Amino acid sequence: MTTGIEKDFHPGDIVCREGDSGEYIYILKKGSLGVYKNDNLVSQYNVPGTILGEMSIILGESRSASIKAITVSTVSVIRLSLMDMVTNFPSFTVKILRTLAERLKDTTEELSLSVVDHHPDDDL
């Protein structure tokens, strides 16, 4: 079953907490949201249509990070199971897969730029 509402958040409001169960997907309508891991800002999103919170639904795990409003923000909060998403919303599922792949690509690029060339022989 899929249900959703639009909700407004003010700066500092918590959209979801790290460790909470992940039954909802969030779609940014306007404003700016931050993703926090252990209270450290790791990403920020301000493009309308950005999907957040999808990892918990796909993995069936608790939230791996918190999402907080940075500015006044409007968010669609949608309760959705993985099977419901795949069965009833295939184009939305494809969008989520592309979003995840793009984020993984960006993270890989960032990591590759921060890694110092290290050879095991250097330790000898």
C-alpha cells in the first residue's frame, strides 16, 4: 500500500533519523536538505525532485544517515515497500536505480581523488 503527504520542514527540523526504521521515501519539492552521518554533513540537496531515503527501503535496513532541513523545505513523504515500488511504479524504480548509480559514481570519483598512491613495497 502506498500513501503519501506533503510536509513542511524548518531549518534544523529532522526529516528522518539515523537508526530509525526505513518505511518512507522522501522527495524534495523545494528548499534544501542535508544528509548527516554521525552528526556530520555528508551531502546537501536542493534540486526539486531529488529522492532521499531509498536505501533503507531497498536494503530493508534501518536508516544509515539522518536527513535535516537546512532551509525551509517542502517534502513529499511516501510510505512505500520495495515490492510495491517495483510492481506498481516501475518507472519510479528505474529513477531510483539511476539516482543510486549516479551517487555511487560520484562517491567513487571523490574517493579516487582523495586516495594517495600507496605501494606495499613502500612499507619495506
